[in-house]
Amino acid sequence: MFYHFTKFRKISMAQVSLIFACVFTLSIQSSQAFAALLDGMFDDFEETLSQSLSKNGEKLTVGNFYTPERSDSHGPIGMMGEHTHNEGEFMFSYRYMQMEMDGIRDGTSSRSPMDVRNQGFGVVPTYMRMQMHMFGAMYGVNDTLTLTAMLPYIRNTMDHVAGMPLGAAKFRTKTEGAGDLKIGSLWRLYAFEAPSIGAHRFHMNFTVSLPTGDITHKGTTPVGVIRLPYPMQLGSGTVDLMPGLTYGGAKGNVSWGFQTLGTYRIARNKAGYSKGDAYEVGAYGAYAWTNWVSNSIRFKWKQWFDYDGEDRRISQTLPNGSRSVFTADPDRRAGKQLDIMGGVNFLLPEILGLEHRLGIEGGVPIYQNLDGPQLETDWAFTIGWQVIN
Ligand SMILES: [Cu+2]
């Protein structure tokens, strides 16, 4: 079945760009009709709710997506596409993200480098650091549709032990460059609010990831200069679809949200594989101490699957194929993970009529189950700056 899809890999970047230009042009033109369609969908729900609210002398407001300027009117900075913009609003953002992976895990238990050597792997990765500079833009086309774009610049570092006895040789590999460009759209679906029930807003996410990140990076290893294993590459090499659904609520000093996002690879890449599909489900709560500072706590469940196919330039340049290092094995990539994260958002004073926001969020996994051996995640954080007109 997958072979039908592999034909898509022959689509060139120019064709992909043309398709998306058309999709977005159509999207913008149909967004008004889409908004009208949604208006009719919740009639019964609205009637029941507004009847019960009117007993308390309250009025139900439907379709108001305008958020007050508050530190927590954006979600935690580690989330993407969790807020929408009103017509004509521009936002530019910069995020720095870092993730540390120290030690090895198989399933839910730790493994020593020696355990991994005894499984037949000659070279054992022991540590990886991912650093990412993420540049983003958002634009409110109208009060239904927000367009987004994100481009990461990535730096990966991985340490390994090898040799006899194990550790007699150590080496580090590095890769650096642009990652995959993500072009997205956020569609406001439905909003309702009343004083006693707070505000509730729903939107749909639809992002397309384009293969701008290099997947052929080489590095120096004890067996020579070779194409580096999968986690060191900077992109997926495929056009990936990322649909999602986001909900945000607020009442008084408290706000909360829910988001689910999927990643579907529609074809194998030119190197002969596709990364695994993935999905995540997350929820957060935030408390605004004042208008300009809020704290948040977030939980995120993520699952991702093994690769389909393989890059022969990765597996076959190694002495025992993919068995010489687990990061080169396309069947040892899957995992699931539950993260807990704490964050802080600041709404800063306006400068030249521009709204400034600063957010910091950091977290650790509280559950990790890897189709290993694989490097395990220890912690990650994001610090970001947002400027809105
Ligand atoms: Cu924004």
C-alpha cells in the first residue's frame, strides 16, 4: 500500500510550492463561507445553554475570539499554534529551544553502554544535545483564518564511546543548519462565553512541513567520513501534514487549554525512508498573578513510530550495517513519552505601539518508553520572544 505513496517523492519543490500557493489562495477565499457554515452547527447547544444562563440573568456571547491583552492570553511558549490572531495582526517570534539526552534506555529501563555493547553494537551513543533557533511569523488574514510560518535553525551534538575495552575510543559528531520550513493555517471554529462559565474558544490547526532541512549531513567517525545516523539529520526529507485541534478557556485569573497535533509523512524521502508518524495530546493550566505575569503547568503525551524504509547510505557504510550503532536502525526509533512542564509568561510594556511578550518553559519526562536502545530525554526548555502589531 505504501508503494503508491512513494510515487509522491518525485514531486519537485517547485511543484509543491505551486500547490500550496493555490491551496492558500483558495483557503483565504473560502474562509468566509466556512465561518458561515460553522455558525449553524451549534444552534441546539447554544439554545440550551443560553436558556440556563438567562435564569441567572446572564447573556451568552457566541463567536467572540478577541482575547484581552494578558500574559496568559498566549499559551506556554513551548506550544505552537495555540492562539489565533485577529484580522490584520502580525506577530514575529523567536524561540531558543534546547533538549538534553543523557544515558540510554530500552523500554522504560536504563541501559549502560556495556549493556548495549553486549547486544552487539560496536559504537554506543551516550549523550545528545539539540539546540534550536526557531523563527516564526503569524498573520491574521481575517477573523477566521491565521497564517503561520516557522523556520528552525538546528545544531546537534552527539557523543559516543567505542573501542576495546569499551570507552578506549570516544568521539563527537556535530551537525548544523536550517531545519524543515513549516507553513500553517489556523481556523477559528467556535467561541462562546458568559460571566459564570468563562470563555471557550476552539480552532483547527493545519500545517505543512516542507523538506528544507538537509538529510545527507556527514561527519567524521572512527570508520571514516560517513553520512550520520538519523537523529543527527536536520529534516524529515518528506512533505509532512500536521493537522490539529486546539481549545482554550479562560475565567477570571485562570486559563487553560488543550491541543492535539498529528504528523503524517505522505511519502518516503529521496534517501529511501520516511520518519515515523507521530501524534501528541497536551493540556495546560495557567494562573495570571497580574495582567503582566502568569505561570503555567502543562502535560504532554507524545507517541511516535518507527521509520518506514531505510537510508542505505547510513546503514551500509557501517561495518555491521545498522547493528553497529542503534541510531542508524530505522526499527529503533519509536517511543512514547509523557512530559510535565512549568512555564512563565510576561506581557511587557508596549514599545512604539508594539506588544512584547517573553515566555520561558522547561520540563522533564515523567514517563518514557523507547523502542530501544535509544538515548533518553532528560530535560528541555524553551525561551521565546513575541512581538505583535
Ligand atoms: Cu501569534
